Amino acid sequence: MTMYLASNLRATSAPALTELMARVREISSKSRIINLAQAVVDFPPPEPFIEAVIESIRGDHIHRYSPDPGWLHLRQTLADYLNRSFGLNVHPENELIITPGANQACFEAFMSILEPGDEVIIPAPWYFNHAMTVTMLGGILKAVPAHSRDDYIPDPERIKDLITEKTRAFVFVNPNNPTGSRYSDEWVREVGDILADREIWVISDQTYQEIVFQGGRPLSMASLPGMHEKTVTVGSFSKSLGIAGWRIGFLAGPDMLVEQAIKVQDCSIISAPNITQSGLMATLPHLESFREKYLPVLKRRRDAFCEGIQACREIRYTEPQGSIFVFLRLPDSWDEMDFARHLLEKAGVALVPATGFGPGGKGGLRVSFGATLEKDLVVAAEKIGECVKSYK
Ligand SMILES: Cc1ncc(COP(=O)(O)O)c(C=O)c1O
């Protein structure tokens, strides 16, 4: 007897990374590798976070359920921060949910808006979890190709070309995973103008909103006139505070959407962990100084890698303006998965082949520089260059 499994889930493919990542673990248990695969930073959480967590662990309230949307005083503090720093106009009581991370927030947003057969426009190469979520909910992905020649920023007119009566949402990540591009304020405005009069949701994934090297913090779509009512802003503290394992992020959107999204949170995870909320509450006032401390370190890492990889003429890349990624493009016709395997075996450097990152993933490799020392990034770039020369 073959038991039935949901067709939308069977139709959803995860990036074919399992075998490569198993090999990374196997090799790294015996010898040292330079791991540029994981989308993490290596900074310890800020001291106020650690202190608050230690202190609050003995409090009774920590062991019970949190209110589904998170502690009200945390939502108030976060709403103040988002409204002040990103020009949002979020009401803490009914327009903000503290979620266990940005992925959960995206899931809640897509669950709240998508019907099977609905189309979602998304620049490609894309963040594969967005694509997976849309597919598992029966949505249809409509890729807007983002090319290296345009620094991976698609022409807004191409977005317009893809709009049909079935378009339910446009989703974008700014600054971007996997390309490292920061969409300019002008671009965000142009896309906002295209969408303003249409019944199309925007999901603005701002997981890397604090990690910007050029051009300042990104313009939030929700801050534009008329866009508050149709934009879901999603964010995370995984990278900006180095607390990926503690699981905390947020969803901000109009109350009619938040009213639906909270049902998804209730049925799946109930709330973000109390203990993490206590840490975040104590840390939010220090976010700025933490950012000032780690941003130059990340920038130096980016520069060290980019300077190194520049010497390799066969590889194209765009210097990232934000996030923790450099997107490399191999010569046409090279297979990114095969090259990533070769690089791991020959040179002990792990990165993520962009197989499964949508139509723009072919020949692409994602390097994460968030958790690697400058000197190792220099060595990694050199090794990638050598491997390119010895490949094929
Ligand atoms: C674009 C994007 N969105 C969401 C996430 C998930 O973040 P979180 O750890 O907050 O769930 C990531 C993590 O890599 C990401 O890159």
C-alpha cells in the first residue's frame, strides 16, 4: 500500500544540496575546510541579550505561553524602531507579529494571501525558501530574470510585463539573498508605482536590512504612499544580532492581513520563544551600536574576498552592496553543482551552488562571507581561482 502524500509538497523541490552538505560534514570532521556555505554570521550575540536571557530564565513567565503575537511591550519597542528607522507606520497592537524568524513570517504571509493557482512574481535567482513556500501552497512562480550585467536588479518594466489577472503577489529581498544587491530607493519607488493601483500584495523581505555597505538602509516599500495597506514587511534578527539559533523575527502588515496571519502562527508555533523575546527586548536599544561594531568587519570581509576573486578572469561577480553574500557566475556551460563538488574535494572550500535558485541560478555559486575571517577569505578566493584554472 502506498500512502498518500500531499501533491503540492511532492511538487516542491528543495535545493539539491543534501549530498554536498553531507560531504562537507564528512570532510570537515577529518580536515579543515573553509566553509562559505552557511548564511550565518560568527559574532556572538550582544552582551545585553546574553544577560537578559540568563536573568530571565528563573522568571515564571518564561516557562508559560507568550501571547501569540509576542509581548506587547516588545511589539511597542519594535514598532517604534521600525517606524523611526524605516519610515513604516506600524501599529504595535494589530499590525505586528513577533515570529520565530523571518521564514515563519514569510510562511504566514503566503498562507494568508495565496490560493492554489495564484501567481507570484519574484526576481531570480531567488531565495529558495520563498520559492518552496509558494509551490507548497499551490502557487505558481513567475520569475523576473535578474542579470549580472544589471547588477542583478531587474528592470521594473519586466515586472509589469509579468502581471496577469492571476498575479497575487510580488516578493523581493532587499538587500538580496543570494545576489547581495541592494535595490535602489528609486527602483523601490518605481516598482511601488507599478503596483500601487493594482490588487497585488508585496512581500518585502528585509532580513538583511541592517547589513548595508553602500547607499544606506533600504527604502521600505511599506513606507511609500498607498503601500502600507498592501505590503507585508518581513524581518529577522538572525544575522543582525548573530542569533540565528534563537529564532526571532517579525511580520508587519495591515491589520486585515495580520488578523489572518496570527491564525497561522497559532496553529503552527503559537509564539516566538519567551526567552528570546526577553533577549531581544533588552537588545533593541543597542542594535545601532552593535551594528556600528560589526558592519565594518563584514565590509572588510567582503572586500577581502572580492579583491581576491577579481584576479580570476573566468568568474563574473558583482560587488555586493549589502547582505553577507557574493554571487559568482561561472563561464557559460559550466555546471555549478559539479564545480562546487570539485572545489570541495580539491581545495576544501565549501559554497552553495545556485541549483534550485530559479532560472538565474544556472552557473551560479553563492559565497557567504559572514562567518569567515578575512585571511581565510583571501585564501578561499585564491583557491577558487586555482580550481577554475584546473577545472575541465
Ligand atoms: C532572505 C531570507 N529570508 C529569510 C531568512 C530566514 O531567516 P530567519 O532565520 O529569521 O528565519 C533568510 C535566512 O537565510 C533569508 O536569507
